[in-house]
Amino acid sequence: MKVWLNPCEWGFRPAVIVLSPTREFAESTIVMKKAATVSIRLEDPGRLLIQNEGKTPAALVLIGVANDAGWFRSASLASRDVGGRTYQVLIPFNLIVNLSVYSPHFQLADGAGTPLSRTGAARIPVSVAAGQTPATVRLSVTGDAK
């Protein structure tokens, strides 16, 4: 299945259309860009998410990408199970995009087990070459604010 990105959201050079009293309409071609669906697996071995979300203030995890037009696109929840959650986000092929990960409550770690910042959003560079299958970004919940 092919997935396309809205060129207005990704800051691709928009067409400039000028209308005037003598020219009341114009045709324009909008070029969509192919996108890769990147999965982000958030492992939660201690089941801290389900124990705290909706019960503890600020117990949330924000995952998404900021595009070059300054928009933030949240990753959508694709599935959840007892071991964690899987999110998905669209990014353009052949472009390095920073995946932003933030939680004011949970301690998070990257796939190598390195703790992510608790004071601001961690930025993880992600890129998918055209025609390639994206690798799953792996994160884990390693603790909470207790």
C-alpha cells in the first residue's frame, strides 16, 4: 500500500498562485510525496503505563515528528498488549526526520538501554531510503517519577 504525505504539512515548495480581477481562476498541480510508515515499539515490562496513565498527573508519553514546516505530527497508537504499545508515524522517504519522545513522568530509554532526557524531548534521527522497509524504533519504559 502506498502512503502519501500532504505537501503543505511537510514544507515542500508550494505553488504560488496569483489571482486578479482579470484572472479569476487558476490551475495548479499539487505534488504528493511518498511516505514511509515508521513503527515505534514502546516496551513496558513493569506495566507502568497502565498503572499510571489516567491516574497520575503528567503520566503520559508523547511521541511524534516535527516537520520542516514547523508542524508536530503525533504518532498514532497502532496496538497495545501486556508488554507495551506500538505507535506509527509517517515520514518522507530519503529525509532525516527527528522523532521526538517526551514524558514528564516516565523514565524512558532507547533501544540500547540509554536513558532519554527527563527535562525535554529526546530527538532520535530516523530516515528511510526509498524502496526500503523501515526498521522499528525501539524504546522502553524503565521507571516512573516515584
